[in-house]
Amino acid sequence: MKDDLEILIKKCIQNDRGGQLRIYQLFSPVLYGICLKYMKNEDDAKDVFQEAFVLVFQKISQYKFEGSFEGWMKRVFINKLIEALNKKKKETFFLDVFDPEKDIIEEDAMEIIPISQEKLLEYIQALPDQYRMVFNLYVFEKMKHREIAVLLHISEGTSKSNLNRAKGILQKKILSVINCKTA
């Protein structure tokens, strides 16, 4: 598969439409899923998805065949998602307020509750942009707060605060659904 992928990438560098179509078919489900997690609705996710794929094909010659090609594409998509969210927000994108008394949710204290992927995605999409961005980067992209802070031009404390606030909002929504079902 690795050799086949390398051939497809080289075809894309030469603007071969067949190679581009195959790359699109291979990676679009994962990359569209990322867009859905970061954007508030499907229309916005589709717009960014399309723009990011165009950007991937424009910049594919910059891929150095080192590391994961999928990882490289994810980085292009995440940067495009951040850019799109920043364009939507004219006011301050992040609340640079960190209150250790309120903003730390102990991992052990969080109860694990079964919930469908669709419902969880709906709740994640409903998070305020700043919380959703940090939550996705930390939870799904496995980035450290230091990396998130650099990427989003915020402090590490703000990253931690936004993550914990996002977790708190999600926990409340999930608990309210569970409580409604048992009532």
C-alpha cells in the first residue's frame, strides 16, 4: 500500500486527475469527519472540506515523503479549519481567562456514559468555537496544551481552561439526556 500511495502522490504532483480522485476516495471519509467535528454544521464542514482538499492538491509537492501522508493532510485540514473559524469571529476568538478553582475537571471524577456517535458529534458541534477547537485538538488530534497554545496563539492556561469548560458543557448535556431517559 505504501508504494501505491507514493505513486498516487507523485501522480497528484503532476496534476493527474486519476491520482487526485484516488487520493480523494481513500482519505475523504476521515477528513470529512474531522471537518464535521470542528464546524458547527454540515454546510460549513462541506465548504471547508472542499477548500482544504483543493489546498492539499495545490501544496502536495511540499509533502517530503517523510512521516504519514494522512498526518500531513490532517495538518492542512486543521490549519484550514482554524483559518475558517477565525474568519467567522471578528471579536476575540479565545477567552483568555483561566480560573483554577472552576476550570479543572478531574479526569477521575468524570463518569463514563454510553452515548451514540451521532449525538456526541451534535454536542461537540454545539460547543462555542473556542471550546470546540481546543477540545478537538486535544482529544482527537492528541495535541498537548503547549502545541495547541502555539497553534492558536493563546496561553497554555487558556487552552486548559477551554478544554475543561468544553468537557463540563458536554458532561452536563450528556447527563441531562441520561436523566431524561431515567425520569
